[in-house]
Amino acid sequence: MSTTAPPARRKDLLDIESLTREEIVFLLDTARPFKDLFDRSVKKVPALRGKTVLNLFFEPSTRTRASFEIAAKRLSADVTNLAITQSSVTKGESILDTVDTMQSMKVDYMVVRHAAAGVPAFIARHTPAAVINAGDGNHAHPTQALLDAFTMREAVGELAGRRILLVGDLLHSRVFRSVSTVARKLDMEVGIFAPTTLIPSGRPDYMQAFNTFNEALEWSPDFVYLLRLQRERQAAHFFPSLREYHHVFGLTRERFLECRRRGIRIMHPGPVNRGVELVDEVLTYEHCLINRQVENGIAARMAVLYWLQPAVTPLPDEKEEVAS
Ligand code: CP
């Protein structure tokens, strides 16, 4: 565990913006010994014994949902995955009624993913359970940013002054918003390269924009972070074709060889669109961190669950213990 005094615990984790640098560093430091557990034959600690974690995913997920479930179980919590498509939500039950119903079952943590920005924050205001945003619309994906910062630190050590280049669909990407914010808070330099139609308006001044992939690589980034093309969120045509996108914004074989020559680390939040964001060859590159990001997601989420503090009313026997 970290040797510095831990920051005061929060009830919810809704975005990176509201975390201080100290809180981020604390979470990254806390994730480290949790990762060390993974090489042991018994990968569990009793930190959340007796607590219940509810996964409430209104949108599909492979990595985040499985990662939270494994993280909670490694902390000895009980985990329930509410299958939304088989729940009473399909009969018209509102989000709040669903949350109230689950709260009646004394859930301590709710991990929420939803297609609409703001739903986890809305739920957090209505439940004493600790709420973790597992991705809301194009707003935020804070645990993705934490696991990415952990992975970058693991790869190169101190991140201040290091450079990250974010490439692709910035407009629809909650990962872009959270990763660029965590990078900024850790004093990294942030570059972007994207179709002009996929750059959000009002981007902060600290982001350096490039006109070509080659120009961006000349900037000598330590990390090239490829964002998934969010085809399910695109209501309009933002570029002529996938082939065209790959040709201009993808990590083609030629650009990959240039990254390899420079020893640049490659990252992607997954799921990958092969042949669009990158060529297959990247996935077996020694400095491709994509599988490491997935592995580290468990440690980062363990740190978050360990740190947050639900405002759940104590049970009668706990009240007595507190009173005595
Ligand atoms: N990176 C990420 O959020 O992946 P999933 O959609 O599979 O959870």
C-alpha cells in the first residue's frame, strides 16, 4: 500500500475531472500491490468481505464488466450481474425504480454503464451505494483512464513530461475525454490526430493537434493511443469510408514499422476494429500494451472499490459495535 496518508474517501467515482492529482496517484499506488496478488496461487484479500457489488450494464461490455466482477471477487465481495435485457427494465421499469429495487437488497456498490451521459451521476444522487461510472455515453470512463495511467507508469515510470498521442474518433469517445484528462493531471503532454469532423469543438489549448500521422510521429510520442471508431454512435458520415479512414488515420504497416523503429508503445481500449484502427501485426508487437491494459484493469478497479466508501446505513449489529 501507499506510504503517504490516503486522501479522504469518496462515495462515488463519476469522472476523472473531479479527482485531484493526489487522489489519482493514490489509486495508482494502491493498484500496484493488488496487481502483485495476481501471481499468487490465492489471488484474494478479505478487504470487501460481506459487501455486495452490483454490475448494472445498460450497454454491452466485455472487458469492463468482467474486470469489475473479477476485481470485486478478488476483494472477497459478492457480485451480482443484472442482465438488463432479461430484467424488468424491458417491461418499462424506470432506472430509478430498478435502482430502488436493488437498493432494497442492500447493495453496497453499483457499477453503472449507460448510453446516456449523466446516468451514473443521476443514480449516485439517489442511492447510498457507492456508484462507479463504467462508461456513460461520450462523457467519461474513469476506470479506463486509471488503468491506462497505471499501464503507462508500469511501462516507463514517472509520467510527467511524457507524451501521449490520441488518434481517431475523439468526438464520440468517453475514453478520449477521461484519458486526456488523466494525462494532463499527471503532467503529460497530449497530442491529437483525428479527422476534423471527429474533433470536439472547444478542445482545451493544452492539446497539440497534428495534420498528418507522420507529423504526429515526428513529435516523438512515448505512447500512441488508438481510439476505437465508434460506429454505433455515428449518426452521420464523418469520413468517406473505412478504407479511407485506415489509410489516413489507421496504424498501417508502414506507420507501425516507424513506431517500432522509435520504440513507441501502442495502446487501445478495446474492442479493436482490426484493419481499421490498426493492422493485425501490431497485436504481437513487444511494445503493444493492449493486453496489459486489460490485465491492469482488474488491479485499478480493485483500488477504486477499496477506496470508495458507500453511505449505506449500518446494520443493527454494526450499530451496536459502533456504540459499544
Ligand atoms: N474498454 C472498454 O470499455 O471495453 P468494453 O466495452 O468491452 O467494456
